[in-house]
Amino acid sequence: MNTTPAFPLTPALRAKLATAPVAGLSAQLRRKGLEGVFVDGVRPLTAGQKFVGTARTLRFVPFREDLFSSHGGGYNAQKRAFDSVEEGEVLVIEARGEKGSATLGDVLAIRAHARGAAAIVTDGGVRDAETVAAIGIPVFTAGPHPAVLGRKHVPWDADLTIACGGATVQPGDILVGDADGVVVIPPGIAEEIADAAIAQEAEDGWIARKVAEGHPVEGLFPMNAQWRARYEAERSARPEAARSDTGRATS
């Protein structure tokens, strides 16, 4: 299957998305009417990690003895996916939100890291959690679990449209993850979303500074016409400072 996206993730776009927080990106996606783009219930194994990458997908189906016998052993779909993930890609695993079994462990995480994968996202469990966290590749998961794959899952197929954490993910979709979670961005609007999120961050940082100076939030967050005019005037006078402002207000 050809997984090359129609709108590739260029280095420049990757850098923009790495600058924008997931909270800001999610706000811009919501303004575009996209609500079903949040991978719910996953958290990073290691605090402070962020990733940007294009999706490769892997699907597990519920455990059934005869199907595990035919699909679970040997060079199965799980192993093939970890062996073929490319540099800058995110391996996204559909585990149906089932946390009662692992979907990967240290050996497969090492393999993905060696291949240059940007991250692993699974709405299932991860075994060898401390070891996996120490490998260095960002892993976002529903939580640790010591059980092996066959307790709850059959590795079924890869490189197709899946569901992960309640979000539909297609090969080539762009995923961004940080401490707030993981968001899925359709590639065709990724540049627009990134630019809007970065602009909003600059604005919110300015607002946060004004609040820290003692100004009330009324009329300032969001800005009324008077505050908007003041913001635009300061931005025009100090464009570099406005662009570099990374503080954030919270809603």
C-alpha cells in the first residue's frame, strides 16, 4: 500500500507544528468545525516529550483463540508494522481502548526508535514501561500493563484507517502530541492550522502578560475593540517581540 500523503509534512511545517502547543492546535481545529480529532485517554510515558509526525497505522482485534493461532504468531502484522515504520512517522495502534493487555514492549519500542519513528501512540497498554520510557522515543499510551499481547488482542492488519482513542486516523494524517494529549490534523489544512495556532499563541502570550501586570480579564480575554487596538499598535511597534512571545492564557 502506498502511504505517501498527498500533502507531505515538510521540514518547515514540522517545525511550525513543533512550536505550536496541542491546546492551541485543537482550538484552531475546533474553529474549523473538527471535533473528532482528539485521541482520548492517552498520556506520555515520559513527561515533557512532544512529537510531530505522519501516521502509520496498526489494528488489533479482540482476542479469539483460533484467530490468534492463525494471525498472532510468526511475522505477524504487529512485527511487520514495527519493522517498516519510517523516519518521522508515528505508529498509531488501535487497541479499542482495552487496557487489560500490552500492545508493545521494550523490543518493539527499540525497533521503532532505531527506525527513526517520531512516536508511538496506542489506546492500549504498554509492558516493560520503565524500560520503554528510557529508550527515548515518545510513547503515548492508556497506561502500563504487564500482560502480553495475546491476553486481549490479535494483531490483524496495518496501513488502513483505524480508530484510536475515539479518533479516526488514516495513514498520512499528521499527529502532534504533548502534555495535553494527542491531536490528529488532516494534512490538507495542517499549514493553515499551524499558522493560526502560532498567531493565537502570540496573542494569548500578550494577554497573559497584561493579566500578570494586574489587568482584569474582562474585556481583555477575549479582547474588546480597545484592547485589540492596543495589541495591534504594540505588535506593529515591536513585531519581533510579538512573534517571539510564547506565554499562554488559559481558558
